[in-house]
Amino acid sequence: MTEFDTSRFAVIADIHGNVDALEAVLHDIADLGIESIVNLGDHLSGPMAPKATADLLMDREMKSIRGNHDRWLLETPREEMCSVDRVAIDELEPQHLEWLGALAPTLWISDEVFACHGTPTSDVTYWAEQVTPDGHIMTRAPSDIRAEAGGNNASLFLCGHSHLPRRLDLAHGCVLLNPGSVGCPAYVDDLPVRHVVETGTSAACYAVVEKKQVAWATSFRHVPYDPSRMIALAEAHDHAHWGIRLTTGRVA
């Protein structure tokens, strides 16, 4: 296994079975000469290409953790699953579920870098954002964000789950980074109340991290790709409404 380069690496998250977006991102990462990748989970649940996505991820060397949808695929009876999880579970093979089951929910990449899907203690809670009772998305207060870390003393916290690319600088040079979503630029959720998340772009999104002498340097990459094949697969799985999401980054 190649040694992970903590001085410069890519961060991806929330692929949701969009293998064409994933391939576009992996090509872009390679074009930048980056070999080390952190993958923050929610790999396969989506109405597109879960098996192909799993095969590609299992064939690549990267540090991966488990997201909430990955956990639900392992723990939830099929009849109780949401629709995108059912598409995935019907297509995945035992080796794919074994791979998911071996992933940890959190991971220390180094003494300075901590990775999770939502927060260190919850894979269904946004770390950088909060949802108001009427369903609006707001940035959380820095003190609340830092409190979620508990006793973790990392200087760089990595999270996904909200699909919103965001960097927040906290006290004492600490950074919270969400790389955005590779494959699902808009969605509707009911936790904790019904709300809509829209990135407003069809591009596959990820982040690049570099360790500088003074602080962490981060940048977001929005990679264009042709979503037409993924839209056709979503339509074949009775999720035609994903066409708007994949082409506009909006729910409607």
C-alpha cells in the first residue's frame, strides 16, 4: 500500500452511486498529480450505478469511512429501506456489503486530521450546518461546531453528509472542511425536519488539501461531466426526478 501523503491529498464524499461523476473526479485528481484520497462515505445508495461504483472504489487505494446510507444498507431490512437504498441493495453482491461492513464510521488520517461522515458521534447530523424548525439551512455557530469535536485535538476536521462544499475556520487555527458531493448535488431529507439541499451546480465536487507552514490550504474543484447515462439509469429505476437534480443541482 502506498504511504498516505498528509501534505497534499484529495477529499471526496457522497458519491451516492454516481459512477460517472466519480470517474470524472478520479481523473481530475490524477491530472493534479495527487495520489492520496480520503473518502467520507455514502458511497453507493442512489438510483444509478451502485455496483459499478462499489467495484471502482474497491479497486482503488484510498482511505474510506462509512456514511449513514452505508450503515442503513447493512442494518435495515429491505422492506424498511428508503427507495435509493433499495436500488442499491438489490444490485450489490456479498463482497460489496462485506467491503462496506469493514469500514469504520470515523478515522484519524494522522495526528492532525480527523475524518467522519456527519459529526464524530453521529452520521445523520450536519456538522457545519443546522436545520431550523421551518426547514431552512443555516451555518452553525463556531462554538457549537467546536463542541461537536469533544476532546479531539485535530487541526483539520473532515466531514460530509450535507453535500455542501464549505470551509469554516475555528479557534486556534482549526479548520472544518466539507468537500461537497461527488454525485448528488441536490436532495430532500426529513431529518431532523423536512428540508431541501441544493448546490445549484451539476458539477461533481471535491476538495484538495495542502499542509502549509502557517495553516491548511484548501480548494474546491467542480468537475463537469456528462450526466446523461446516470439520468437514464435513474429513470430506469423509477427515479426520473433525479434528472433535474443531476443537470441543475436543484430539486425542481
